Amino acid sequence: MNNRFLQAFSVCLLSFLLVSCSSSSSPKVTSNVINQDVSQERAKELIKNNPELIIIDVRTPAEIAQGKIKNAIEIDYKTDKFEEEISKLDKDKKYLVYCASGGRSGRTLKKMSSLGFKESYNLLGGYNDWKE
């Protein structure tokens, strides 16, 4: 009886190990996707080293009137057409998104990820930290 139990346990353990190893070695579909928060310093590096980087300001027009990052395109997070406007963007390009403090741009980053954007970054601290 003990021998049969040991054999059954060994077979189960071996099966578990084989399944675990095979699933961890398979590539994930999202492995080429980059959606992350970045510091002010990292954002400056991205802007400097990636001339094709598209900067998106998701603040309201009143907020933008107080200043914005050079060359940023404006897509107001608070409008009804926000998701439609974001959806129109080329999902294969690189984006840096910011708002006033990082909340709206963080939610935008999640939305972009769910829409299939391959490379997008959220500026931590937003424009409030950027201008200082």
C-alpha cells in the first residue's frame, strides 16, 4: 500500500512539474508591450532620445492655458470624446502622457494598454512637478 501511494504521489508531482515548466516558458502576448510610470528625469531622457515620441497632455484647456510641455498634443480627459480621440492614435508609436499630477494620465495609460498601444509612459507627478 505504501509503495502504491509513493508511486501515485511521484506521478502527480512529476506531472505538476512538467505542466509548470511548460507554461512558464511559453511567451506572453504582452511581452513586447511597455506601459509604465516614469519619473521626471526618465521622461526628459525619453523626450531627448526619442524624436518620434508623442507627448499627450490630458488636462483641461483651462489647465493648459497655464503652460504645457513643448510640442504636446492636447486631448482633454474630461470630454465625452476622450476615448474616441485616444483610439484614433497610432498604437505602434511611442507616447508620453501627462496631466496635472499623474491621476488622469495614469488612467489614460491603463486605457491605452487595454486598447493595444505598444509603448506608452505616464509622467509621475504630472505637469505640477514638471514646471518646478
